[in-house]
Amino acid sequence: MLSLKDINAWYGLSHVVQGISLDVRPGEVAAILGRNGAGKTTLLRTIMGLIDRRSGIVEFDGTDIMQMPIHERYHRGLAYVPEDRRIVPGLSVRENLRLGFVGLRAKAEEEAVIAEACETFPRLRQRLDQEGVTLSGGEQQMLAIARALVAKPRMILLDEPSEGIMPVLIDEMYELFKRWKQQGLSVILVEQDVERALEVADRAYIVDQGRIIFAGTAKMLLNDREMQERYCSV
Ligand SMILES: Nc1ncnc2c1ncn2[C@@H]1O[C@H](COP(=O)(O)OP(=O)(O)O)[C@@H](O)[C@H]1O
Ligand SMILES: [Mg+2]
């Protein structure tokens, strides 16, 4: 479904992603792990076309999307929830959800889509008219995920969704990820919380200094304490 071939990315002269190749199959959850600064966020941004200096092939459903504009990637069913969530100040929860809409679904569907988001995230229902940035960190994360789901993606890229969030909300979020698996939504999950990630992941990759230094099943990594300790601690 998603196939990365020899992906490289640079910030100025700094070569941050160095020849990453990997495949994610339909309905699979792929965990991407690794220490802070390893290049995980840059890899996701490269997949979405947000890094100017990049090379390699990003194949989505057999088409190279590397040169396509970001909205075209969304059209094709790829969604992205960035690390900093990007809840827009001055807009209500409802208006933030609407942003996920633009150009992707008919305006007439709006009420249905918002109702659907509230069903998935009941915490948002009471807060639809509240300014998005006044929500708690965990609720903002849910809003960011809900906004990505509006486009009905077939694959979603999540960058450290549990970071800075209360454990009870992390539990809720991971329950959702498990439901996604049953629905066949494919996921790339970048996480610091290795145990949680490996609980839902099918495959796991460890990135270190811009390269993949481990690729295997989630189970293989779960059983490899040394690998986890050496490369996944913050
Ligand atoms: N906008 C940027 N400009 C220059 N260097 C950056 C920028 N963003 C990240 N970096 C550097 O690129 C490397 C990889 O960062 P990042 O992809 O954010 O890692 P991770 O998500 O694994 O923590 C780090 O050394 C970081 O300092
Ligand atoms: Mg990061």
C-alpha cells in the first residue's frame, strides 16, 4: 500500500533521513521507533511532501506521489497528524474539524461528519463551540485525529500521539487504534512509548541517525529488550 524506496531528506546541509526503505501493507500498523532526533518526524514530513530537499520514491497504491502537492496526497487517502497537532487558534472545535473537510467532502455532509467525529470522540461533543486551543492536550490530540479522519483516509500517519497526554486518554486513543485495525485502516505510528506501540503494531522499525537499524515483527522487538533499551530510550 505504502512503499518507501531510498528516502533521503535534508535540512540545509544536514542529511537527516539517509536512505530509508520500508513497506506498509493494507490494514497494517507499522510502528516507527527511535530516540529523539533520530529523524522520525522528518521521515513523516517527507512522506507528506513537507520537506523541500528530499529524494526517493513514495509509492502509494502503486503510484509515486513524491512530487504531488499535499492536498493531492489527502485526496488519495493519506492523512497526517503532526507532532504539534496544529489546532488553529481563534477557531472553534467545529471549525477546526471543518478544516479537514476542505475540498475533500461535500458541504452537505458536514453535520453527519461532525456527528461521526463526536461519536468516535464523545469528549468533543460538549466542546464543539469552544475554541480548539482551550482544550486539554489530550483533547487537542483527539481533535487533531478527528480532523484527519474527516477525509476518510485509508492510511494515517501519527506522530507521537501519546506525548504529554494523561494515561486515561492514551488508553482511549489506543482502543481506537485497535478498532481501526478491525476496520482495515493502515497506520504508521511514531511513538516514544514503545510498549504501547508494540501492543498494536504488526511490524516495527527502529530509526537511528536517519537510518533503519531494525526491521521486524512487533513481536520480535518485544522480545528484544536490548534493542529496545539501546535505541528506544528518550
Ligand atoms: N526544521 C529543522 N531545521 C533544521 N534541523 C532540524 C529541523 N527539524 C529537525 N531538525 C534536526 O533533524 C534531526 C531529526 O529530527 P526529527 O526528525 O525531528 O527527529 P525525531 O522526530 O526522531 O525526534 C535532529 O537532529 C533535529 O535537530
Ligand atoms: Mg519527532
